[in-house]
Amino acid sequence: MLINKDNPNDIYSTEIEIRYCEIDQMGIVHHSNYWNWFEITRIKWLAQHGISYQELENKGYFLPLIEANIHYFKPLRFGDRILVDSEPKRPRLSLINFDYKIHNQHNDLVTSASTSHALVGAHHRPIRFPKFLSDILPKLAPN
Amino acid sequence: MLINKDNPNDIYSTEIEIRYCEIDQMGIVHHSNYWNWFEITRIKWLAQHGISYQELENKGYFLPLIEANIHYFKPLRFGDRILVDSEPKRPRLSLINFDYKIHNQHNDLVTSASTSHALVGAHHRPIRFPKFLSDILPKLAPN
Amino acid sequence: MLINKDNPNDIYSTEIEIRYCEIDQMGIVHHSNYWNWFEITRIKWLAQHGISYQELENKGYFLPLIEANIHYFKPLRFGDRILVDSEPKRPRLSLINFDYKIHNQHNDLVTSASTSHALVGAHHRPIRFPKFLSDILPKLAPN
Amino acid sequence: MLINKDNPNDIYSTEIEIRYCEIDQMGIVHHSNYWNWFEITRIKWLAQHGISYQELENKGYFLPLIEANIHYFKPLRFGDRILVDSEPKRPRLSLINFDYKIHNQHNDLVTSASTSHALVGAHHRPIRFPKFLSDILPKLAPN
């Protein structure tokens, strides 16, 4: 289980810099870019728990998305500063969810979202979170 | 209302070529790119009904996303051929939804998704679908 | 050698559809997207000569960029229609160049560019164009 | 002139985090993403000199690319850490160049590049660097 029992709200927060190339013709961040930000926070959350995503993939473990949803409450513009919160949720079998919230510099909630991921092996078949993963995740609670 | 009463299933289908740059380190299409494909189908659906998206924006009408969800059933790889179906749904006030389905060359349903859009003016305030839009949408049913 | 002796100007031309997500805040195609278009033309040029880029990579052959340059003569906007010409040039050892020209719907030359590629193996070490590659490139002249 | 006379080597250095979505099927950073990094450094260099790029565009000044070249000496992988150096060069009339160097965590020079930009107004016509721009660039030497 990927949730730290001692910290039931294991939220990772990171400031992400909006890139000029992420702004579209409407003058707002193009909606497809938010997913890349969420990915950054997931990878940083793993790193915070001592897991290098690159090593994970080198060992043949992958976490592709299987489901996602998002609400865009307010548009983001170039120059806006944002804080992205990421919280792992509901791990079970080979599945793990993440919830996200984005706040801007005025502390407005601009976006909320969630993603579901399957842990899969080299041939994209779901596998249970292995002991190997538990071993490199000492701070996380056992199944 | 943006749905053609005479054609309640106004589905626009287009083949989209997967680009090499859309494939990630896992060897599958990165999940963020699907949204760009859906956008292509929306714009082509509008074009099919005689509406140029560029002209629409030039006139101060924009259709930003306010909500979206997606299910990834099977990964897509470089060389896969895909058909993307796009269907407008549930127009009301300043809101319009689209449902999407992606099938691969084996006719497998690989992805389903939907997006909600608000029609907004230059300052990103929602506005009702105006007569001006109805005028350039002669084939679509009146409000 | 990857140039067809019988066709010294082995130019591959393809129309590419500008995507809305490629337009930036200035209202023009963001400069980084042109490289993705050139990549599409290289891969189509290979396909035209019976080489699947996916198979090439599956067999452990890769063609990363080692050098590139570009001139942007005119900006491109959403709704512009473009023809991208791609021409392989100066193959030698493990190196191959491509020259590109983009014309718009008014037949204006909007961009010219070139890329240099090394043929490399799985560990990104340059390798000479192998017989295996010549074998699947029957229409191309021998070394 | 955009070069600080008192600091002829006005180099802006910034660490940029490689994003997972920037890695391609070869397992290296896709070549198109480097241009987005250079853009980040240019904008940060301007910010360092008190110029907000967003304000610049709001005032009708734009700096599109007109020419660029790049050498990729070594591939970059996910997990590599990079320092991007950006140096403005050869300002004249409405033109400004930037040179870039990217070093990895082993201090290897992995990439060098340069871009040329034209200062243009709302209709993409070149304009000379105006007094208005000089006024908000107090630390930069006069023409």
C-alpha cells in the first residue's frame, strides 16, 4: 500500500513554473499541459519517498494512466504562479490514484483533478505492488 | 443548440496519425497527447458545419475546457492507426459537451473520453450561444 | 548511401495540418513544433522507401539528431495550410542530413531548415549503415 | 543595445528540470524540447533585468525567432540534471541573438545552440528597440 499510515494526508506540494510554450492562442495555459504538471508532482512524491522513477522503469515497473478527470475552475496565464498539490489515494492490488489541486498566487483553487494508475510490467500487464517495491519504500506502511 | 436535430448522432470521425514525438519512454503515446487529438476532432467537426475555429476566435468567441475525463483501455504505440470519433452532446446555455471514442486498427476501443466547454467572450466570461453563431450554423437546430 | 541514384532529388512532400495546440500566445505556431513536422516527413520518407521507423527502432537502429538549423521567414497561423518538403542529403559513414522547406497556401516559402542525424545502436554509439539496412532499402543505391 | 556594457558576458544560468513527458521512445530528451528550455532562460534573463515578458507582450512587443541552430553533443536522459547558460549577443536594429550552452551533472557540454530574434509589433513588423524598452531596462547600456 502506497499510503503512509502515519501520515494519512501524504500531500506533496510543489511550485511549478508555467512555461511560455504552454500558453495557447487564447492567452491561457493549454489544457493538455496540466497533465504534465501532475506527472511532475507524482514523480517528485515518489522521489520524496526515496524512489527514483527512472530506476523504477529501468527495473521494469511502469505506472501508466488508466483513467483521469479534471475540473478547470479558472484559466491560468503566463506569469501566474501556481502551487500543485498531489495526494496518493486508494491503493489496491495494482492500482493507485492521485488527487491534485492547483492554487494560484491569489490562493484561488484553479484546478482539481485525479488520475488512476496501474502498476504494470514490461508487457503492460498489471502486477501487484511487489515486495521489491515495498523494500525500497521503507517509510510506507505494509499491505 | 449545437446538435443537429435531423442527425441526433452527429458523430465526426477522423483518422489521426500518431506522431513519433507523442511516444514516451514507456514506448506508448504519452497520455497528455490525446487531448490534442480530441481538439483536432472538435475543430474539424465545427469546420464540417461551416464554422472556422480561427474566425470564431477572431470574432471573440472561445471554447475553453471546463471539465474532462478519460479512460485509457489499451496503450497506443507508434505505428498504430487510430480512428477518433467525436460527438457533441447536451448543449445548454453557454455549455457544450463532446464525447470521444478512439479505436485502433484492430477495431479495439482503446480510449473513451468526454470534455465540457463553455462559450466565453474576450474576458473569459460565459456567454450564451449567440444568434451570430446560429447564423453561421445554418444546418443546426435553433435554440 | 541513402540517396536514390536514379532520383537525385528524392524529395518527399507532405501536407501537414497545423494543430491548434501548436499556436502560442503570439497567435503564431510556436517555433518548437516545426521540428515535429520535420520528423513526420523523415519517417514518411522512410516509409515511402519501405522502411518502418518502428521496426527500425525495434531492431536497435536509431537516428537521433546531432545538429539542426532553421530559418523562419514568415510566421504561420492557425488555419494556414502548409506543404513540407523533405530531402535526404550527403549520407556518409553513419551520418545523414535532411533539408526541409515549408510553403504556405500562397506558395510563400515560410521556413527552410536542415537536420543531421547519426545512425546509432542501442547504446547510442554511431554505427555505419549496415547491410541489413541496405537489404530493406532495395531502391536505394549501394554504398 | 541589450548588452550591459559593464558586464560584457551577461550570462544567465539556470537549472532546468527535465520532465518525464520530454523523453521519447529512444529514452532520451526529444530534440524539440530544448527550444522550450532556451525560451525559459531568455524570459528569465529578461526578468533578471526587470522586464516581465508578459508585460512586454501586453504592450505589443514580441520577440519571435527568425533563425536558430543547435548541436546535440550528448543525449540527455530522465534523471539527468542540467544547467542552461544563456547569453545575449550582437544586438542591432530590431535584432538580438542568444547563445546557449547546456552542461549535465558531470559538467559535460551536452548541447550548444543559438537563436536570432526580431523585435516586432502587433502586426509582426520589425521595429527598433524603442525608448520605452530602454526606460524599463535601466541597467542596460544605451544604443
